Amino acid sequence: MKLLHIDASPKGQRSNSRALARHFIACLREQNVELEIDYLDLTQQPPAHIDESFTIATYTPSAQRTAAMERTLAPSTALCRHVLDADALLFAMPMHNFSYPSVFKAFIDNIVRAELTYVVDESGQYVGQLNRQKALFITTRGTDMRAGMPLAHMDALTPSLNAAFGFIGVRDPSFVNAQPTQFAAAEARDAALARARIELLEVARKWAA
């Protein structure tokens, strides 16, 4: 299995999402899944935010692009290749202000690309090209946003990830959300991480089956 593993936490070695991603990979290996890991740390190599030249180039049909346009798009095209070439996708990130970190938004903006990760068919329908990849999103939330909790309605992260990746073809992604990891007593934080590790083992067993 070729696994694209992307971290997006700015906390480095203190990051819970990074630790949980490493735990998931260990779980896969315990299930005897042979892995080829393609690793990207978006905090160390942040994708560029979209600017005017990118917008012009990406909406110019590929056959009509100039060499300068192709150079503008080259980093985005390379990110698309990482995603398209993978068999499975592992994204780990904290929640920042109810959604994903800005660096991950830039990543999404770079990989939602016409003629690469989605195409428009003869009937005008958008067809995502990532329909064979498994996907797992590991997120950490400072407060508890599970169903029934007072702030559950503030979770803009999960629907946004479903929308963006569903558009480019990802179907039925798995979510493991560790919560609360900040604004709670130590016992609640420890319990949240323990629940997440159990859920990650279940996902690993599912992927290995």
C-alpha cells in the first residue's frame, strides 16, 4: 500500500495529531500491511496560497497554457501527483478556530485542480478522480464537539473536509477525532486520546482486511 501521510500541525513533537498519525501507521504494520510511505509536512513545506497568476493559469485549458503558466502551476501539479499516486491518504491536523489550519486550506486549494483531480464530463458533471483511494482524517479539537455536546454545531471542519475531498472523488472517508485535548481536565484529555487510539486500531483492521 502506498500511503500518503500529511501532517499539518504547527506544534511539532508536542502535537497530538502527529502522535496519533504515527500510532495509526504502527497499527497498520501490526496488521501486516506492507507500506510505502510518502510523507509531507505542510508546516515545513507550506503550499503557496492562491494568487492571481495561479487562478489565470489553472483556468486556462492545458493545451493553451504558456510555459510561464506551467511553471506557476508546477508545485500544485506535483501535490496533485502525490495524491493521485497514493493508494491511501492519511491527513492529521488540529482544529483551528472551528476548521482546518490555514496551511491545510492552501493544500486543498492546490489539489482541487481541473483536468487533474477532477474533470468535467460530456454532460457537464464534475467527476472526481480520487475514487480508488482510502482516506483517514485524524483531527484534534481543543473542546468536545461530539454529538450532543454544547459546541457540536460549531464543527465546520468535518463538513468542509467531506465537501472538498468528496468533490475530487474520495468516498466514505474515515474520521477519528480526539476531543477534548485542550480545554478540559487532564483525565478528560487522556480519555480522548485513548478513545482515538482505539478507533485508529479499528480503522487499521478495516484497511488491512
